[in-house]
Amino acid sequence: MPSGGRWPDHAQKWVAVGDGPRIASTASALTVSALPSRLASTKDVRESPAFLVPLRHSRFRRVWFGQALSSTGNGVFTVALAASVLGAHRTADLGYVVAADGAGLVAVSLLGGVLADRFRRSRMMIGADALRFGATVGFGLGAAAAPLPLAVVLAALMGVGLGLFQPAYGALVPSVVPQEGLAGANALVSITNRFALVAGPAVGGLILTFAGPGPAFWLDAGSFGVSMLMLLGLGDARPERQAGGNVLTEAKAGLALVRERRWVLTIILQGTLQLLLVMSPALVLLPILLQERGLLAYYGLMTGLQAVGAILGGMLIASWKPRLPGAVAVSALALLGLQLVALALELPLFVLGAAMVATGAGYAVFGVLWYTALQKSIPEELRGRVMSVDMLGTFGLAPVGLALAPLALGAWGERRVLLAATVVLAASTIVPLLRRDVRTFDERGPGPVPLGHRPAEPVNAE
């Protein structure tokens, strides 16, 4: 699940620096399911921060631990892949490899949702991890230095694995945490992933410096192994489904539900528009404008401050239950406007840094409220498909936005591009909020719940 807001962590790992150390032994990994019993104490749970409370549920603890390692491994992989491809091929070839990864994800996103609603989500995730484990092993064996088509194919398999994994992951969380703990669980996932966006590349850089890319790939492969181990025997139930439906029919059912729940459709369309015309220009222009001002050395600091903001935002929203969650979520995304204004007006670096913190916090607040609303309101048997539609809306046009941003900069100049992005951000914030169901993230939507589509039921997370 995109963890920190609109801009997906998977995309950030390519364009901003992506998703620690792991290879834990089997014995040490298994001890995660037996973390100190004090976490299960009612008194201690009440005293714990809201985002830590879900860790008292053993099944969620296992899933979270595996994904925390895997997310950090993604950052290690990103650094190793770039170094390996650039060391053996042309600079442009890295673009082909990255594009293959994104194409693989988009190609199977809807299929991933259908399969997540057909099979046990934990088994889907194991299969997806196994596919990425195999691709990472291929890179560890030197595929990046082999003829380019091999690296392209393996990168595409990595994207396919993520496309199969994410819908199942998003749909699984409500099965291992009770409804009242979903916001805290999503906040913890957001905080963890944002930390991984910083820690992963840092660990990867150290490994690359002292040992080369090979060990970094093997470390990432080990993270997938630990993730699979944590998912074995999770005990989640197979989703209910109507007999006789084929893949196409079931995919259409997911799309139909998104159309019926107008607030869901509105937010997905809003996200697609903002990614294309607002977030992509902001992401691309940040290092360019810093370089023009002779401040490129502070680019890492700025992206780190955004991660800090996301962590703070996740901690805040874990314990805050706003009366109008949709209004808060959509408004939180508008905090990106502070960054756009700071860049356009060439404000002092400390102002830009504060804007980066606010932007990160806004992404986290949106992400937690949005995914919690989806997980609570979407029928369990359709949850994977709706998650896949959201993922497709998030990833589908993001590469186009990244490609168009430099062209727009050359044609219209920095100020005009940033002004246009600010106007689009304002309009795409105000217009959705005119709908009551968007402001409330109302699980019933503007119309009746279709026959056979029931809201998600509370589960026994233990």
C-alpha cells in the first residue's frame, strides 16, 4: 500500500531515493511472534502510543516485521541496481530497466486484485515475494552486467511481483487487526516505510562502498526470505467469492464497485490528476532548482526532512480520529502547496525545509485516513480488487508526469510550471470537498450499498 500519502513509496525509490539490514536467521525471525509480553498488557497498551498498540496482535506483528525488513531491502536494492546497470551499460539503459519495473507493475495490477480476492492473501504475498526473491537472486548472480535484455526482464518481474503483492497486502491488514486498530496499524506501516526510505539507501550505499553491489542484492533477497517466513501459517481465511466468475468478470466487479462508491472514485481520480500535474513537477523541480541556487548539496537534507514530516504525521494521525476524515485527508495533501510556493519564490532554505516537513506530514495523514477508510468500508470479498484499482490510478500516469515535467520546465519556465501546479492543487482540493461523501469518507457512499456487498466485519486479530 502506498504508505505515506499520494506519492507511492515504490515510485519514490526510483526518483527520490527509495524504500536494513536483515538477513536474520530463522530462529531470530521466529522470535518476532513472541515479542515481550508487556505489549499485551492492557495497562501498557493504554499507555503506549497509538501507532504501537497494533503490535500486541501477534499476526499483525509478524506481517509488519517482515514488511519492515522488505521495505528497507527495497532501498538497498535500488542503490545496488543503479550502480550495477550504470557500471556495465549506458546511462540511458538505466531508464529502460526502471521503465520495465513500472510496466510490470501496471500490467498486472488489476489481475493482482482479482487473485487477492480469490486466494488467501498471505499465500498471494508469499508467491509475490518468491517471484521477487528469484529476480533479486538473478541480479545477485550478475544479471545487471549481462546483456541488457536480461536486466530488463528481471526488473519487469520485480514490478510484476509488487503488482501482485500490494493488493493482497492492503486487503490482508484488516484480517490481522481489529477495526479499532486499523488507523494505528496503517500509521505504523507509514512510519516504518518512511524510515525505510531513508535507511535502505543509506545501508545500500555503505554496502556498495565496502563490498560492491553483489552482497547488497543478496541482502535484499534475504529480506524477501524473511518476509515469506513471517507469512507462513498466518491463518487468514480465504475470501468468499461467487462461483463461476472468470478473471475479467471479477475485475469488472471491482471497477463497478469503485464507480458506485463515488467518494472512492473521486479520490482515485484526484490522486491521478495530482500525481500527473502537481507531485511529479514538484519532485523533478526540487533538485533542479536547488542546483540553480547552488544548494544541491542540501537535496538529501530536504528529502530527509520530508521523511521526518511523514513520521510525525503518522504519529499524529494514529491517535487522532477526526469527525470529517475525508476533509482532513484531502486538505492534508494541499500542504504540498507550501513547498511549491517556497520553490517559486526562492524563499530561504529553512522555509523550504519547513515546507518539506509539512508536505511529508500531509502525505502521511492522507495515506492513513484513506487506506483505513477503504479497509473499513469495502466488502471483504472485493477489497483486493478495489486496492488494485487505487494502485493503478496511483501508478498509471506517474511516469508520464515525470517525463513531462522537464519538458514543461523548458517550454514555460520554472515560475509558470510551479504556478500551474499550485492552481491545479488548489482546484483538485476544493472540488472534491464539495461532495459530502468525500468529506466524511462515508462507507455507504451517496447511494445504497449494492446487494451482496456488505461492509467489512470486525475480526479476531489474534
